[in-house]
Amino acid sequence: DPASATFSVERRGDASASCRWTLPDFPRTRARTFYSRYFEVGGFDCRLLLYPRGDTQSLPGYLSLYLQVLDPKTPSSSSSSTTTTTSSKWDCFLSYRLSVVHPSDNSKSLARDSWHRFSSKKRSHGWCDFAPSAAASFLLPPHDSLVIAADISVLSETASFSEADGRFTWKVFNFSLFREMIRTQKIMSPAFFPAAAAAGGSDCGLRISVYQSNVSGAEHLSVCLEGKEPVVQATSASSASALASTSAGSGVPDADRGCWCLFRVSILNQKPGGSHIHRDSYGRFGADSASLGWGDYLKMDEFLAADGGYLFDGAVVFNASVHVIKESNSFTRSLPPVAGISGAGGGRSGTRKSDGHFGKFVWRIENFTRLKELLKKRKITGLCIKSRRFQVGNRDCRLIVYPRG
């Protein structure tokens, strides 16, 4: 009976908490879904969702376990089992661990760690095949109780994006809380969407990711700019007759509609008179790369130094200045007929279909002069701009431009 379950919460500051959820008589439950009560962490309401026999995505014999997050400032309406929200926009980053607790030895508990940026569109995250549902060794006597535990940390942050100069600023107030977490996971900023990318027909959202890496035997802070997952629309297959006729369009695969950008990522020094750190790079987000940046952005010793000014009172400020090219492209392809050749015996002449594809790709880059002016201020060698890919004869092709030769 879900009503007989017990639930306790232990708070560790404003942005971190652990909970323990005890479900008695678990092997004989008939409930398809268990919902814990909501508990607040870092200004957001969290709860656990348990499917004792698995949800629709799970393998037979496994239970499913998820964390669900709701912004308490979002108006909601509740029923006995569901909560619905309005379309208000909000998001938050959480690092969490879910566990099925062993009754006598915590080292034998089944635990999984993850991170996720929750939002009004993505409120749940977890595992459909979390653990075997008939694991008798995990039942707590004398009432055959299953105990679920969760440890949750919420990133305290602010973010802003200026469309005028393409500058995104992300301040993490409790970075120290995630200091150990970044050894194995990453933290990610909210996404920002340059208008030039949308104007160029790109679904290109960007965000900053931060984690720790070992490079050449030394621990480094790794900082990257990542492309948010694109929205890929399904398209119907083209028939042979359609390919044989002349057709016009972008000619670009849906997976390669990302944007090309020149960018600088900075860590701001928060001490008066301190020097900021800047790194410059460029590239096209999409099929080529989902992430561009530096595994060796800054040595951890320098980043953590008490007098460094980068980690100040537990907070870090990241900045990304992004110039996205406004571009458009068109592609025309055809399979022209080829005149037949008379046979040796004076046979008939005729036509046949060519085995090759012929096409014309036009790539237009707006404000190219401004881009060249920006490049004069950046010390980047060998910089090139690659077009989106297009296909001719089942071959991937692209154009490459070197603005500075």
C-alpha cells in the first residue's frame, strides 16, 4: 500500500539533500507506480518515481526508477497520481545518485549516478532497467520493505545572453559543491541560441560544459562549447525517378544543419585587477562535432589556488563570446541522359542512364568582410570555414574556405 510508505529527508545546506523512502510489503504490491512525496532542494521540488514491474521501456523482471523535478514557482494542478505544469520556461542542473539500499551492507547497495538539466519539457530522468524487481536479498525484514535512497545536488547559477555582441555569461555560485563530481561527470550551462544561426536555417543551441581531465599526467579543468541536440525531422525516402529528375533544395542532411562559429571561452578573475583567462577556437557544430574546446584549458592547481581569483567564495564565472556566420545554401542535382554508342555490328544507338550524379551547390556567407575583421584580432593559425555537407553520387562533399589564405 503506497499510503503505508515512509519518507525522510536530510538536508545539507540549501542546494543539497538526501532522502530515504521505505516501501513495506514490496513483493506483494499490486501498484503499477509509486510516487514519493515532493521535497524541496535548491528551490526546486523533487520526487521519486518507481515502477515495481518496470515501465513500458524496461526489460522483463526489472524495476524502473526515476527522479522528477518541478519548479515550485510554476502553477500546477494535482491529482492523486499526476502533476501537470503550465508551459512556463525553467530549467535547472542536478547531479544525483539513486540507490536500492542493501539491508545489512551499504557497500552492496545498487547505486547509479547521473546528471541532467531538467526543464519544463524534460522533468524526469533515470533508468528503465534500474535493478531486478525480485531481488529478495534487498528486502528489509520484518516487513519485506524495499528501501530507496537518493542524494541530490542542485547547481545554483545565473545565466544571461546578449544578442548584440553574442556574449553568454554563466555564473555558478556553488561550484565547490560539485568539485568532486566533475572528476567523473560534467556540469553544463543552460543553452543559448544565437539569432544568426536561426536566420541561417540552423537549429543550433550552444552551451558550456565543464569537467576534469588528466592530460599528460596532470589534472586539468576542461572547458568546451557544446551543441545542443538538434531537432531532426523525419523525411520520406526519395524514389529513383525523383532522383533522376532535376531537384532544388538545401541538399544538406538533417544531422548536419549545425552552425559554424568563431568563439572565445573565458574564465573571469573575480579579484579586483585580476587577469581573465581566454581561449579561442572555431568549428562547425553538428555531424562533425557535438563539442569543441579544450581538455587542458587550465591546470587544476592554478584554478583552485586560493589567491588565483578564479574560484572565489565557491563561485566561478564563465563567459563565451560567439560569432555565428549567417549562411544559406542551395543544391541542384540531376541525372542527365547519356547518348548511346553504336555497337560493333552497326547496332542501334540509344540512350542510357548515367551511373553518376551531377549537382550544383551554392553557399552564401553574409557579412564576410566583418568576419575577416574579427579574425585580425584572433591569433588562430590555419583557420578555415567548412560548409555544411552535401551529397553527390552517394558521396559526402563540402567546400572549405580559408579567409586569410
